[in-house]
Amino acid sequence: MTTNTNAQPRIVSHEQWLVERKKHMGWTFPWHSSFGSDFNYDFHVTHDEAVAPVEYNYLNKAELEQKGETHFTRGESHGLSVFLRDSDSIFHTYSAYARGLELLDGTYNYLDLTPFGRQEDWEDSPEGWPQTPTYGWLRHHDRYDDSTEDSAFC
């Protein structure tokens, strides 16, 4: 058995977009699209009640609504699943969602160590400290001039 890194994004446009984006961003590891499959519904990162019951981060739709997290009840969300292939058998060994993925991005950990932190509006910050909507400051490395609305999620 070996460890391989593969990305499985939900690409809703032509495969050529993925090829061009991979080249533009300088990505060198294998990418595979889940487009046209049930994968994202099976692992609860695409939400459409007409296709599958809504669930995200191990909470059903009613629980998400009760917590005020209605943005996780429709559309696309982020998640990570890990699998082990042993010969012809494939095992699902791990899944993480929402803030459970932040450990994989060192930026969040470094920001959490600074005096201002992430400056997100839900944080209990002193009067006058800058604050932004959650992930409102996030940009692709090549899109710092874009507005928050266009590039808030990578």
C-alpha cells in the first residue's frame, strides 16, 4: 500500500476548465472530477433535497437550520474524505467538514496566533478592532484585487 494525493473537486463546467486552471495555478498532482457522479451527495458536500437528504458536518437539515447555518443546506460545501485501497477493496477511513479542515491550511493557524486573529465578525473582539464576515478576507493567490463576493471561497 502507498499514499497518493489526488484532488476530487466538484467541477460543474467542461473538463477543459480544470486543465486550464491546473496549469494556471501550477498544480502538479493528479486531479479527478466528481462531476456527473453521486460522490458529492454520498459524502454530503453537495446539497439538493431533490437528489438526497441534506446533511453537512454530521448534522441534518433541521439541525443546521436550528444552528442558523442555512448556508450549508443548499449548493456546494467543502469537505475531505480519505480512502484506503487494499487490492480490490476500498475503505472510507475519514471525513472532515467545515472548520475541521482548517488544520490543512496553515494560514488559519498563523492568523489565530496573531493579536487581531482572523478578524471575523462572530469573534468577541474589543471595540474598534477590525472585523469581516467569516472567510470574507479569503482570496485565490492570484485574485487579491477581486471583490470579496467573487472570490471568497477557493
